[in-house]
Amino acid sequence: MDSISNFPFNNLPTELACRILRDSAQATFDQTDRYQVKSPYSSARTLCLVSKDVRRIVLPELLHTILLPKSENLNRFIQKQNDLRLERGEEQIPNDLYFQYAPHIHKIWIGCIHDKIVPNPLLQSDYTSARKLTINVLTPVLLAAPSIALGSTSLKLFSECLEHAWKSRADTNANDEHSPPPWKTQALTLSGETVANGPWELLTNTPQGSAFFSSISHLAYGSHTTTFNYSFFVAMSHGRSRDYDLPLWMKSILWPSFKNLQTFSMAYPHIKPPFDIYDFNQFREGRKGRSFHVELLTLSAAMLTRGRDDARDWRISAFAEIGPGEECIRTEEVRLKVSHFPIEFWYDFYDWEKIWACGLCG
């Protein structure tokens, strides 16, 4: 055993060593600890300190899925991007340290960010220029991601990024009406309790917003309230199967705007009735975490674009019982799938973030 444990890492074939490093740098989004207690990126960050070569190998793994749940997380991310941009421009960073983030970011989550998105506290007279700089730095990174998740209060920030990208496109393609849109986003996830009251007009009433919605093929939604609708859990504790009420904001959204939409999804903890409501209440009060599989309800775009005036049209009735890894296809328009593995829930606003990060919302 000693000879194995002491085997020099640098004696491994380069390809094998790189694979081990990449695997070790994988974010632990399915961890049982809260993200606030232990960062899912901790292993990758530690490996980045080993050497310049190791950093270059593991950074793509760290950047694959970016979580920016709070304003301070977003501020630090933007500040880092701006520092790299400035130092690179002034040739203060050696070539072997410079690393371009955008090509490696596949998914990015921006939580319920409020208006404080400038890198540092500034005088009011400097705020406009600082916000413009923030938008300039964030836009190319954000819109390069194929999958974006937005909190309800970050829609205004996102609309500014879209506007900036759209104007830049117009400047560089003045005579080309058929140039591709300045984003790669195909999947959009919305989160938060106030999506219905979000500034939709900032997107729907602009050419860039309309073009963006037209390019989305998959839309998902989740919030703490919809994920843990207590009335349904009380009913299930008495043996009643779960129905799925679609959020009210879905009634007012202009579904025809999503011209290329294929599916809409919502995720829930998979709980079989009956269950112990007392134990569930302890979980609700934050006394302990609970491990649940995740069930994903998926609806076709065709179902949503049809007229749905009756309240019953916005409720999906209970499915037949299915287990982990199984899928129930009721029709071509409605299906439910349960995840192969469980994740730890803590009954807080980060549960939906974890579902998304683990790739369990479609």
C-alpha cells in the first residue's frame, strides 16, 4: 500500500493526470452541505493554487456552471472580469496566466440581484459610468452561455445586457439584416416569487427582447413557494396524490413570443403519500435537511400556446406512482420524470438553485 500511496503524480501519463485533475475539480453541486457552509467549487479553487498548468486544466471545470445568487457574488465576478480585461490590455499579465472565461461557461445562474451591481460604492455622479462598465463587462460572458437562469429582480439587469449586445450587433453588422443574434442562449430558467410582476415589458416591448424570446427552446421555472406548496404536502400526508398547480403568471405571459419554444418544465421534491407530516414540519422549520429525489414536470409548448381559459386547464392532475429513474408519459404534451439520484434539501431559497445546478430542471 505504501508504494501505491507514495506513487509520484508526475509519473502518470499526461492524459491520465489531466483526467484525474478534471474529475477532481468537478463542482459538488449534489453535496449534502449547504452551499453557504461549503462552496461546491472548493476543490477546484484549491487545485487552481497548485500551479499555473494545473490552473489552466481545472478552470474549464470550475467555469462550466457559475452560481451568482447574491449581489456580492455578481460584483466579485464582474470585478474579476474587469481586472483581467484591464491588466490584459496593459500587458501586465503574462500570457500563461491569462484565461478567457466566456468560452467555458455553459450555464450561469444570476439570483435575485438588486440594483447594487457596480464593483465598488461610488458617488452618485460616478454611478452611470460604473453601471455602463459593468454591463460592458458582463454582457459577453452572460450571453455566451447556452443556459441562463435569472431571478425575478435580475430581469432589469438582463434587459440592459441584451440592449447593449443588440446595439453592438447593429454597429458591427449595419448592412447585414440576417446576421445571427448576439447570444448563444437556448435554455432560460426563471426563479423567484415575483416573476409575474417582473419588468416583462423591458423584454417583450423591445426588438432585442422579442428576438431573444424567439430563440429560446426550453423554458423552466421554480420558486420556493411552488417547490414546497404546503397545502399539497398536508393533503399528501393523508394519502392524497399530488396535483400540480401551474403558477398564475403563466396565464398572462405572451406565449406566442416564444416562437421556437419546445418545452416548459417545473421541478418538485418527489414525495410519496402518505408520509409523516410531523417529520416534514421539522424539515420546514429548518431543523434538519431532507434527502429527496426530484420530479420534473414537462409540458409541450403546443399545450401552452393554445387558449386555456378554464382554471382547470392550469392544473395538472396526479400521475400514476413512479420511482427513481422512471418516467410517466401521459400524452405527447405532458410527462413526469423522477431523477436517478436524490439531493439534500434544506427548505430555503437555495433549494431551487441546487436543482438547477445539478441539471435536474430539464
